[in-house]
Amino acid sequence: MKLATMTAMAVGLLVAPIQGVAEGRLVPEINFLTWPSTKYQHYYETSAYLAESWRKLGLDIKLDPQPFPAPMLGMWFTDHKFDVVMSVLSGSSARFEPDFYSNNQFKTENSRPGGMNVGSFSSPEVDALGARQMRTYDLDDRREVIYELQEVLYDQQPEALVAYVVNTTAYNTENVKIEGYESTPEGLRSIWNLLKVEPLNEDKIVRLGWTIDQDSWNPLSFKTLEDLGRLGLVYDRLVVVGPSGKPEMWAAESLDAINETTFEVTLRDDLTFNDGVALTPEDVKFTFNYLKENNAVYFQQYLENLANITVDGQKIRFELSTPSAPFVAAALGQIPILPKHIWSNILEETGLEKPQDYRNTKIVGSGAYNLKYWKEGREIYFERNQDHFKAPKADLLMIQFGSAEILSSSLTKGDIDITLQPLVPTVIEEFKALDQLELVQAESNGYMSARYNLNTELFSHKAVRQALSHAIPFEAIIEEVLGGDAAPTPSSIVPSNAYWSNPELEVPDYNLDKARKILTEAGFTWDAENRLHFPD
């Protein structure tokens, strides 16, 4: 027998659970909130692969697929009704800003309902580092703090990091053309590309396929990046993060940093809402104050230190109570400018108790598109605003499909022109052989993970989270589920975000013996049926 084989056997004997001597309480069944297999097969299968691996460690896993967006989003972000959730965070150019995937997701105060810290993770060290990087404007100095923050999260393992993906979408070159495609994490969904899509037919309509409907049109209450993206079509923003990852002027003509807590924007003078009323600096001031006062879910953390806004002609000055490095990209670059003459009177005109309840389906905006209609669960029609300074080339008809498979079939038959939904890996090779289809790949800065609920007894144990980091069959998931269009990541700031991702961190190896050893050393035991028990 070879020495290497003997050594491997010896290690296995040392760390294998000793069955039948369990003394602590049995670890209860784990509820794993996940996506429905019909619409999101590869997300569901990823959670199934994780569950299968974790069962080998003696855990009793129950997969709980729920319809998306409702009720899954509520269970995930508001009620935290899960032990583990299959988290899939979409990438975007704005999210190159490192705060979103680090401090934003894991600081203690963001564990409130609707916050991004859905697992209720809490660490004084993470909170301190998160606050420190917010105050640091020098890029190199801030990167060192972001690196350190990633190292603490790597030790704490608040989630089981699976992979960041390469999303493949496609369009039919017989129906549309895109001149000057911009490479962004959103791919064809990016506003920089949607504006350029030009139909080759006479009706000037581009048909887009997606499986995700709008959950909310209300800027106060929406939660998802998909919702924000479509709001960004009908509302203008002061700046928009461009393909390079740097903010580019949009409704703002210029942007100046007066000091580390003061920014001054000069607004364009040619902006008009689609009801004919001019957009003025007063609308900008109203929007930021209104969203802050009403605790807008998506923007709350970036507005909490906004101390004052003043207007002088076309100039708007934003004064912060403390420095905020993410403020430009995350607040100025994402917040939709609302019409004061509409939103200031909503409660009086509708009789609603709070503005979050307003459906806002007859949108008054100044964006590159107008929302012509929304047939919930079926279609969204965006009519191009030909007078906009970024006038699109076509109307957009977004058609909702029940599954990615049906959507893919519709693309090949010519029923739709573009798929915004990433193609399932099983059809990519087939689509490459079709002359009429142009495939587009976008390396995401988002990622997939299993997020733990640290309010549960099991996942409050750091050793359990560390052990499970070695029980992630990422190679099998990447090859067998994701078709090879993905890569593992040791950090929530993934390697595709090269400037901010810590290169010193290594992906934990898939090693169930190592996982068992960590659990054993923490006092966990197994019974005769290989079920995991808490330390006595």
C-alpha cells in the first residue's frame, strides 16, 4: 500500500465521527429556503447539491422552494423566515462600489426587516471596519480597509460562498442590431445597451424575454436590483455608473466634491417630466429628503447621514454628517428623481396611510422611457421618450415567461428578439450553432451563496459555519449545474471586481473530513444513525 493512501486512510479514521456516543441534543431539521425549480432550475439544483453534501455531515435538510418574488422575497428580506436561504445577488456596474457586497450586507444595523443583512450577522470588528472604509476617500487606503474587512468575514463565514457566474444571454440578429455593445456586469440588461438596441422591423418595438416581473414600482418600497433597473428606465438619476465602473454624468451636468462631506451638483436645464412639468433642483431636493424621511428600503443606509440639501439656481449642494465614500455611486448614482408635484400630495389624493402603499403604476418620470402599461405577470411596455437627451432607438416590450426553457424556445422561434434572462447552461452549445443568434457573455460581480440565519442556534456556532465552508461541492455545481460558466470565490467581493477583491484569500477546499474535524473539535457528536448533535 502506498504511503499517500495509508496517510489518507489514517486522516479519515482520525476525523470520522464516532457514532453512537452522542451526548448533546439532536440538531433539528434545517429549513433551506430556495427558488422554485420550474423557473429557476439551476438555483434550485445548487441548493439541492449543497443539501446533499451537508446531509453527509449528519444534518437534516428540508428544501423549501417558494415562488419568486412573492412570497420568497418577504421570507428572505423582511421576515427572515429561514434557517438557510439560497441567495443569488445580481451584478451591476453600480455594485463595483465595494461597500454593497461587504459592509452593506453584514453590518449589524442592516439586519432590520428589509435590510441587506438578512442573516442577522453581527460583528463589532466588521462594523468598525465598515464605518472606517466609509470615511476613507483615498482609493489605496480604502482598499486596505476593504481587504481587512474581507479577511474578518472570511474567518467568520456568515454565508457559504458558492460561485460568481458568467451570464450568457442572446439576441436575434435577424430582428435587431446593437451597435457599440458595452461590456457591463448587466450585459444586455444595462441601460447603456438597451438604449442602443435598434429593431430591423418597421414597428420600432423590441421584444425582450424575462422570467422576473416587477415586484414594486414604488421607489420607497422596492427591494431588488431588477426593480431598480426598470425604475432607472423611467426615472432619471443624477449620475449613472458607466461601463468602466466610474460614475458618468446623467441628469447632472457636473459634479464637484467641495470637501469630504459636501458634494455639489449642477443640474441640466433641459429635463421635463412626461406630464409636461419641468424637472428642477427642487424636485431633486424633495426626492432625497422624501426618501430619507420615509425610510426607503433600498437607499436608507446611504441617506442616513445626509444632513442637509440646499439649492442655488441649478446647483444642488449635498451636505453629509460624516464622510461617505459610496455616496456618489450608491446614492447619486441610483436614486430616481421624483416629481415633487406628484409625490408631495399622494396621501391626500389617494387616502393611503403611508406612501409605501402607493402602487405607482401610472408613473410620472423624466427618464428615457415612459411606462405605457404593465400587465402584471405578463408584459411591461416601455415607450421611448424621443425628447430625452439619451433618446432610445426603440420601444421595449418585456414579456414574462414561466420558465427559462420556454423563454429560450421563444427566442429560437423568433417570438422574442432578446433574452434578458440568462440562458440555462444546457442550451448554450445548441444556441452557438444557430446563425441567427448572437450570444453575449457578461461576467457578473454578483454571486451565489447559502446565507445562514445567525439567530438560529445551529448557525450561531462559528465552528458550524467554518465546517460547512469545506462542504460546498463548488466544482460539481459549477460543472454540472452551471455548465462551467462560473468560478468559485473566497469573498463576497468577487475576483471580477479586481481592484477591491482581496487576492490573498483562498477558496476553502471541499473536504468533508476537514469539516467533521472542525465539528468534532467544537464538541459536536454523532449518534448511531450519523445524526449530528449539539455539544453537551
